[in-house]
Amino acid sequence: MENYGLIIVNASGKRENNAFNNCDKTFVSYIFKDRKITTYELINPTESEFLNKINTIKSKTTSNNITYIYITCHGSDTSLSILKYKNSMTFTKLKSYLDTIKGKKVLIIDSCHSGSCITDVEETAVVNSQFFNKSKNSGYASNISSVFRDKNYFVLTACAANQTTPFNSDGSKFTTKMCQSINNCPTHRYATLSGMFKYVRDSGINACCYPEESYFPIFSDYPLNANSKYYLVEAKVANIKNAGTDANIRIRFIGNRGSSGKYLLDHKNVNDFEKNRVYQYIVECNNSIGTLKSIEISSDNAGKDPSLIFEYIKVINTSTNTEYKTTNASSYIINEKNPSRTFSLKIVNYHTYNVTITIGNENGAGTNANVYIQFVGTNGSTIPYLLDSPINDFERASFNTYKVKITGNIGELLRVIINSDKAGKSPDFHITHVAIEDMTTHTRYSSSKSAYFNSKGRTHDFLLRKNINVEYFVNIQVSNEKYAGTNANIYIKLEGTKNKTGYILLDTPEKDDFEQFTYNLFKVNADNLGDLRKVYIKNGYEGKSADMKINYIDITDKSKNKKYHLKADRWLDSKHGKEILFTV
């Protein structure tokens, strides 16, 4: 079997072509060829040259193939400048061409705003930990495509929809780390999208990926089959004397329809199964065993220390992302007397929460400390979870959103406990609002408690109210006319059938909002207002360049997924008025 790769390089400017793009092309070309991927390259292609290569790959592929596409170029929120003379191709058009290639596709894009191909405009504000950079919310249109959120694609992008990606003469940092990730995944000879994504993110790059969790192997030292069945096996050796082993260890999968052969669990040039260590393996198993029920672990008892005791073993079906875990692994020893053991498996059920924390606007309200959250529900509580992302979390006047995945179900949320480790130069901070969404039941909770974390107390309880808070996303387009942008403060007031807000400042810390011909996205938390009836926009009219002209405003009520489009095409200034009332 033979898999195929396509490397597309385009940039404007002699310096860029001779520097970072060529470095990136060299790195990726080596990775592809080292993985036995037959590779084609396009440098500043015309559309005809691009289509010829697509048709060449199309003629060679079947549903079993995985095709690899790497693109480095300039990008916008809707397109990539992959063609000669800086001509762009929309994400939608690009996907229509790539869809003609049979099998699965691995798409890696190194460009500014590349995350927009897999991220909706509202999602960029919802998932700070993956998609949203609060300090660089440059704004973008509401027609972000997200076209590559497709079951036939594995996508890794250099940055979020609202970000740019840095480079230097040694190449793009993203591409460098992406190539390193393939060689440094914990599954060794195999690389998974989740493993690559974690490595790149841990390197301080705010990359995006789709699917958000995928353990299906996409790179190996031999051509992979898109339709093969792979299991990810994670085993932790117990932290007790003589728990580790030098023996060869094999695994057999047992399902409700049969069992597999035995597969060796081994990493080349690695001492497997040392005490208190975690190991991950990818096992290709195409036997028809049905639903996984148990596993058999066996040893050949070779070496000086043949005995083995596990703390746990996890198995993930990479096709379905179903996770199983042993229920009694630590109770049994594998040794000369008992060279094999069968372990029952139980499906692991996860519960996910979206947590949004708002930081105060006063000086010193932000922090460099590590912040943890613990959930308390009607059926129990969790351990503390670290809230962290590659960007600077918990800056002054920011909102910070994270996905937190817990095992089990603690019932309806009652409260959360937030604490810090007082690390860093600025350990004190101020939380003004906490909003949580249960992603399983889509129940929303909130707390408007104002809590200061300082020497008087670094742990606070936040009692939660149910179904009170609603998120509204406000997207304002500034006109492309001269002097349409402003340095003044801009405020919004929302009025609905059930309630209304006061004036709320629309501001992104460390960023010039409302520049000429920009799209400016903000999130507003408020009590449930009902159906919107009136929207007020007010210009504070401070400083120089205070005038502003608005093209339109989009407001999305996330509780109903209802969008309001308000046409403006008017100035906010001393001549035309410093406030606009929109009747919905």
C-alpha cells in the first residue's frame, strides 16, 4: 500500500520565499518521506498546476488511503493565498477539491487565521483554551466557514481564527514543533492527532485541531490504512518494589464475538514497563471481536526481573474514541507462576464543563499564579483541576474559558471551589464572575460573587445559580471609510422582553478595538433578557480620533442560538449623535 502527500508553499516577498518557507518545506518533506509517504511539492502554483496534482493523487487513491496535505502561506479568515501572484482560494473551494481524493485526509495549515477553517466565530470565544486569544482579538467576519469539520479529515492549524502565526529565518515555530511532535509522541512509532496537538500546545503555540480528541494514528513508519482498527493501550506500572519487568509483554483483546491474537507491547530502544512509569502503545487489530470486554496480558518471563504489577490499564478504540479501563489491575501479579492474567474492562464515562472566569478591570486584578477549580454537585465532588492554556491566562479585564473533563457524574452543580498557589510576581487577583455550562445536559450555571484572592484568602467558594446567566456574542463591523475607526470607549446596552442591562464597556485588553474596517467580537454575560427588542450603542467620545462609523452589528443569543443582524451605516460623533438606538 502507498500513501501520498502534497506540500504547498506560497508567500509574497523574496525574503520569505528564501527563508522560512524553504525551511518549512524541507522539514515537512523529510518527515513525509521518512514515513514512506510518496510526496509531491508545489511552489507558488497556478490553479491549473494545483488541480493537476490533485487529479494525480485522486487517480492513485482508494478508500483505504490516508493523504497528507501541508500548506504554508498567507491566510485570512476565509481563504488561503496558496496560488501564484498571491491569489487566494477559499476554504470551501479548497475542500471541494480535496474531497475528490478518496480515503482520509490529514490537513496541516501553517498560516495566519488558519483556525477559521475548523472554528465557528462564536466558538472562538467559547473555547479560550483552544481557540481564543483574548489579547489578540483582531476581529473577523461572521461567515467563518468551519468547512473542514468533517469526519474524513484530521486537521491541525498553526493558530486560532483571530490570530497570526510568527516566523523567523529558521522557519515557522509551528511547523518546527509539528515535525518534532511526530517524532516525540508517547506512542513512539505512531503519532496521533491528539498527541501532536498536545506537544505543539505544550510548546506555547495556540494551535487548533479537529477532531478535538482523536487517538487514531495518522503517522507511522509504514503506510497506514484508513479503515484499519487500532487500539491505544495505556499502562501504568505500579509504584511498589519489583513491580517492573524486563520480560516481553503481550496483549490479547477479548470481545463479545471473539478474541484477537497476541500483540507484543514494545518500544524500540526504550526500557518498557519500569516501576511507576506510564507507557502508551498503538496496536493494529483487524479481528472481528465485537464489543471489547476484557484483555489478557501475558509474559514470557524473560530477563532478571520477570514479575509485573500494573496500577491500571486503559484501552481506547481509536475509531469510536470509546475508552475502557481495568477494574482490578493492581490486585494481580504476573510472574512465572501466573504468566498471564485476564482483566475485565469497564467503559469510562466522562462529563465535560465549559468554565468561563471573568477578571476585574482594576489595576492588579490579573495574576500569574496557577488557578485551580473543584466542582461540587448533588452526587459528590471532584479533585481540583488546573485552568491553563498556552496564552497568558487571567489578565486584567479578561474572560478565560476552558473545557474541563471529569470522570463520572457528580449530579447538578451546587458550587465550585477556586484556589491559587500564589506563584509568580503577581499572585493576587480578582474574580468578578463565574459561568459554567454542563456540556452533557447543556445546563448553565453562574455566580456573580466578587472574590479577591490575596494574603487574606486564596480559596473561595462560589455558589452557583441555575439557568440564570445567558451569553450574548456581539460582533461589530467598523466601516472602511477614512477616520471610521476610534480610540474612544464604546458601550452597549441590551433590552429584551424580560429584562435589560446597563451600559457595558466593549473592550479587549492590550488590543486596539474598533480600528477602521475591522470586525470586533465581544462576549456579554447577562441575566436572561428574553427576546431582544432594543440595542443601544454609545460612544464615550474620549481622546483624539473619537469619531466612529459602524457598518452593522451581529448579536447572537447563545441560549437560543438566535442571531440578530442590525444594519447601521452611520456615524457616532458630535454631528450625527454619540448614541444609536436599534429597534429589533
